[in-house]
Amino acid sequence: MSQPRLSRILIANRGEIALRVLRACHDTGRQGIAVYADADAGADWLRLADAAFALPGATPAETYLNIPALIDIARRAGADAVHPGYGFLSENPDFARAVTKAGLVWIGPDADTIAALGDKLAARRIAAEVGAPLLPGSEGALPDSQALHDFASRHGMPVIIKAAAGGGGRGMRVVREMAELAPALAAASREAQAAFGNPACFVERFLDRPRHIEAQVLADHHGRVAVLGLRDCSLQRRHQKLVEEAPAPFMPDDLAQRIAGAACDICRHAGYRGAGTVEFLLGEDGVLSFLEVNTRLQVEHPVTEEVTGIDIVAAQFLIAEGRPLDIPDMPAPRGYAIEFRINAEDPGRGFLPTPGRVTRFDPPAGPGVRVDSAMRAGETVPAAFDSLIAKLIVTGPTRAEALSRARRALAEFRIEGVATTLPFARAVLDAPAFNGQDTFAVHTGWIEQEFADSLAAALRVPQAEDMLLRLPVEIDGQRRDIGFSAAALTRLAQHLGATPAATPPKAPRDATLDRGGLQAPVAGVLARWLVGNGQRVTSGQQVAVIEAMKMEMPQTASLAGVLHHELPEGAEVSADEVFGRVSEA
């Protein structure tokens, strides 16, 4: 296969990743065409695009998930290729087919490969055929709860139920007791149907306290499959990665080679082309098992770029043109790199998303510091899209030096206006399980199971971002910065008999004022009602789902009674807005 040089690339995405691809276009002498939804119309990164086209509507379905609209824009813009970024349509085989049918080059694996590897059951079969390490699992979708019970009886507990078409933790249940199998399967199937339109689920043995290891792969159209190295992505919450690093620390060479070899075999057998990631779980007892293949660019790709010197996005362009890869397999890493995802989420409220206007955005700089972000002060984090607003990538010649640099960079990073995961990232650096020089005790459930108390204690210490006013003063000839919280400003104003210079945040709602009211925890969308209008509900029963920044938040009734819908499904809601009510009558 050989394509003419790609010169004008439509970027079918938004925000940080759209800017990342756009910069790669300019670095390689290509033009980048941007698209944008209404919520992104004023985004600063759009001015860097060679052209920018509006998408109709405001919701994800109307904009970045709108295949006909994206294809139409690509034609009107004179694009010769489409890069999907990550998220949205990046792993959608229908979009890949539509792009190629329109006579455009799809920058990624072909549609059939995406479909085969996106089906977790099909991916398991491929892994089994090449002899990759694999935990026991069902051969196909579970026909009923009896099949699940039979599997658990043969292989033991615990087990994990997974949606066959799933990802991101949806349609997934860990079960530790035989009596919980049938209800867990029913719940996982319902969630899979709602999220993916496919209720099929399968089961695997569950590894307790595993590490999450992934291999970055590049494959060309000439049969070459190169593994660039391994990453550790074990710091997760609700199966969502928060911190990643390369190379995977404390990984014996023979085990690293085994993982890289399995990744290479799977991709070669699947006829893979482009950039992709093969993911594995590594148990405490050394048991290794294939997990899945992500047929796209990963959020955490910068850590591999930093330790290899390879621009993975630029490599995607060359592969799409049909050029042969000219890079080594498993190149020796140049030091260590760690990435911290800075999300608009509040760690003090269970990582609830916090859309809103960013009033201050001061990223760190200096040696070994890279910040990938499209955010600027004054811009808004939309409720309709992902909560990621920046990625902080730090590098150092050793892991210890990378950790030290991370402390400095995170201390410099200032974001105000919305709550972020910056306090969480700072707290993680003080955790011996993560920062140890001889061991790495982090696993995929560590944040919830072992770090929750330490995080809560760290969050009780006021953060610089929480101060509404900071003033420099001199004490004994030395400059000091004194921060004033909202409460402190109010007390000072009362003492002086004046109005405070800053308005304190809105007080938390008092549920006793409206016992039956259902109030949105954050700004978002009323995704669906789980109980019909006028039906009776019990106290604590889940009645609706609010969605914000791709996160689903079930809402429960605070008392028993009759449910009344006050807003329809799909309605936008603001924080604390009443969208329904339960009457005791």
C-alpha cells in the first residue's frame, strides 16, 4: 500500500487532543482542520488551526459523534485524511468505513480490525490463538446466570463480569459471593445495554490487587510491528486512569519481554496497522493476563514519547501514507516519565465533575516539564464533554528525579474557578506505596481500598487554590504570602464592618428544606429516568441518572412516595437544580 503524502488533515475531536494532533500537523508540514461544537466556539486553540468548521448542535451526539456532519466538513474543507484522536469516534468501525468510503484516508487501523479487537470476546480468542497469557474466561457471551454459576463453581471466586462491547468500567461487576452472581449479571447486562446498545456479557477470573501494564505498539503496512515500551497505568479510580508512567517501574526484563512479545503476536495476528495499545493485568502472585487492545492513540502516549524520543502522532501520519517504519523495537528508555491527568473533578466530593469557568490557569514550566492542554484562563469547561483539562508530564534521568520534579511542577500549577485533581496528584506523591525507591505497591483498586483515608486527610489541609485572596506581606524582613479563604474574608469583613472583597461560595444545600426534591449534584444532563412518572418509589431507590463529563451519577429518592418528573430526559440541569420530586402522598 502507498498513499500520496497527506497534506490536509481533519481532526475529528476537540480540546487537548485536537491541539496535540494539530501541532503534529504543523511540525510535519501539514495543515490541520478543526471542528467545534457551540460550547467550544470561543476556544483559544481554534485560532491555531488552518481552518475551523462549526458542527451543528451542542450535544456530543449532534457534534463530535455526528458521522455525516464530520464527513461533510471533511469534503468541504478539502481534507485528504481524518485523525480521530481518542474518545468519541476513535474506535468506531462505522466511522472508519465512512471515512474510507468518502475517499479519505483513515489515520488508524482499518474498520475490520477495530471491530474485531473492540469485541472483547473476539480479542480474547485472538490472544488465545497466539498463546498470549490469559486468565480463564467464558468462551462466549453468557446465555444465562446458570452458565455464570457453573463457571464460578469450576474456577472459584472472585470473578469479574464484563460487557462484551464495553469499556471505561461500564457493564463491569466484581463478584465475591456465589449468591450475588445472578443480580450482578442482570445489573451488568442492563448497564451494557444502556451504554453500548448490547447487553452481552462474559466472565473471567478476577485478579485481586493487579497492576495495569500496557505495551505501546506501532505497526506498518509492510508487516513490521514494533513495541515502543511498557507503561504502568495502575493508579485508577473507577477504572479511570489518573497517573501513568514509562517505563513500567520495577519490571523484570524477562517479564517485560514476555509482555512485549505477546503484544506483538496479538497485533501481527490481527493484521494491525497504526498506533495501538495492548493492555495486561499483572497479579500480586506474578500471574499475567491479556486484558484488551485499544485501537487508537492513548491519553497517556506522551510518557512513551518522552522516554523514546518518538513522536507517535507523526508516526501515525507516516503509517497512514504507507511508509515503512524505521524505528527500533523496545528501544532503551531515556530516563523516566510520569503523567498526571488534571481533570475538572473534585476529589473532596468523590471526584464529582466540576464544569464551569476557569478563572486562573497557570501551568508549570522549566526543565523536564511538558503540559498538554488547550485550556486558558477565562475559558469554560463544558458539562457535555470529558473532564480532562490538562496533562502534566514530567521527566527525569531516574524515577526518583522524575518524582522530585513532579513535586515542584505540581506545586507551581495553579488552576482556579473549578475544582481539579491537582490536590489528589500532590497527595499521591507523598504515598510510600507510589514513591518507594525499592517497591511499587500500587494496584488498580489502591485509591479506593488503601489511599482513601490518606487522601481525605490531605484534602483537609487548605490548598492554595482554595484561597480567594492572597496578599504578600513582610515578616521580619522576609516576604510571605498569606492566603485568605472565603470564611476568613467574611470574618475579617464582619470585624471591620465592611463588605468582603470576594463572595464566598454558595453554601451547601440543606436537604431538610425540600425533603422530596431531587437535586442535581452537578451541572449536566438528565440522561434517563429509571422510574416512570407517577410510580411509587422507596427511600434510597435509584430513580434517575445525571450525566456530566462522560460520568454517570445515579440519583436516589430520599423518601418513599410517588415520583413526579419535573424535567424530561435529555434536559440540561444546573448544579442543585430540582429535576424531580417525591411526594409522600
